[in-house]
Amino acid sequence: MGYSLIMYRFATTSVVVLVLSVLTPIQTAQSTELEIEFSKLLVANETPAGYDRNLFRHWIDADRDGCNARLEVLIAEAVVAPTIGANCKLTGGKWISLFDNQEVTNASLLDVDHFVPLAEAWRSGANMWSGQRRMAFANDLDLTETLIAVSRASNRSKSDNDVANWLPPNQDYRCTYLVAWVKVKVKWDLRVDATERSTLENKLMDCGELSRKTSPKFSPVANGASPNLQPTLVRYQNCNMAKAAGVTPIRRSVNSALYNANQHLDRDKDGVACE
Ligand SMILES: [Ca+2]
Ligand SMILES: [Ca+2]
């Protein structure tokens, strides 16, 4: 993007310049790894419609060793290894449930928690994923933060909350929890809602993980995260994506810039796309 083009756009539409500036990552030399990760988070409103837990196929046995992803996590996180019997039945073993700092010696009393809950993932962008990608997320053994073995009681109190509404009762673990939340959201390119972002930012500053506040970056499909920055530049591939972004119907009379960018979706050319 040349300087002259930026100036030209500034002269015509300051909104475009604002969008470009928030989308351009500005890193300083002394940014920590977490600050760089945090800066990748994009803000968007949540898109809860249509969630069904069954849309995320989970507990598959990807390596076909008889132990599904849930059991793999239990085996990996045990502080005293359990005995692995036929059909991957676990006996013995010991775990520490980090959410509530409880010692658990019976695997059946543990839940394997999706760190970013499936419902929270859905409303943070997974609603636009393929079934294959949702399955990969729900069984992710590569980023160890994505799945965690915790006491049932703590997992159930967490439910599908994000960090704005629930933090683990174990105070000593909270900073680690917040850092892991950022890692999982960034790895899976999931959005954060505005409240969630400010909660993360404030608490991670308290934790000493972030040194300063930074301006949020809005997702190109953010619906209303900031009305001025929003859809001007977004050309949606299809009406489903526009709908998921919460911008439909797109009316020429209401938002001509957005309409012009999405004229291809107005099949009957009546000035309203995706009605
Ligand atoms: Ca396996
Ligand atoms: Ca959220």
C-alpha cells in the first residue's frame, strides 16, 4: 500500500483508512510473545445462532491405538500414570484438576474440557467452519492447551462461558488460564467479543503478561463491533456469510457502500441483497 494511495483514500473515505490502520499490525521491538499473540485477536460480535454440540464430532481416535482423544488427554495429563487396559480402560492413576486444585484418583470423575468451549468456539467463528475443521478443533491434541482434564464440578460450573463470565476458582492458576485462552483462540483463528477482549486485556495486565493497552482490531466480518469501521470493505462470498456476520439484509438505501461491495448478492437487482 503506497503512501499516495493512503492519502488519496484519506481524502475520499476516512473510514477506509481507519480500517486499514486497525488491520495493520504495529509491533514494537520489545513486545513479548504473548503481546504478539494477543495482538492477533480480532474482535467480532458473537454469532450464537444454530449451535448444536453434535456439529463438533469429538472424541475420535485419530491414531487408532484404541484410546480416543479424551483418553489420550487423561493419559498425557496424569501426574501418576494409570494402567491402560483393554479398550483403553484406565485404572489407577492420579490427576490434579487445575481449575480447582483438586486431586483426583478416579479417571471417571474427570471431564476433559474443551478449553474454549464448543459453543463459545461456534459463536466466535466456528459457525463458518467445515465439519472437518470443527472435528480437528474438538480433538486437538497438538496444542496441549486446547483440551484439559479437570474435575467434573469445575467443568460444569464453567459450562460454555468465556473469560468475561467465568474464571477458575483456583486463583493461582488464573493467569495461566488467561494465557492459554489467548493461545487457543489465536491458533484456531477464533474471534473475541468486545467484553471478552477487554476482560483479557485488563486481567493479563494485572498478571504482568501485557505491558500496555492496545487498540482492538476488528474482524472483517464483525457485526457492529464498531459501526463506523464495519462492513464498508467486506465483500461477502455468499449470503450465508453475510448473514453470519449479521449484516443482512443489505439495503442500498441504508448502506450504499456495503451494498455496492455486495451487489453480486442482489440477484433480482431490487436494491436489497440477501433479503
Ligand atoms: Ca488414540
Ligand atoms: Ca466470547
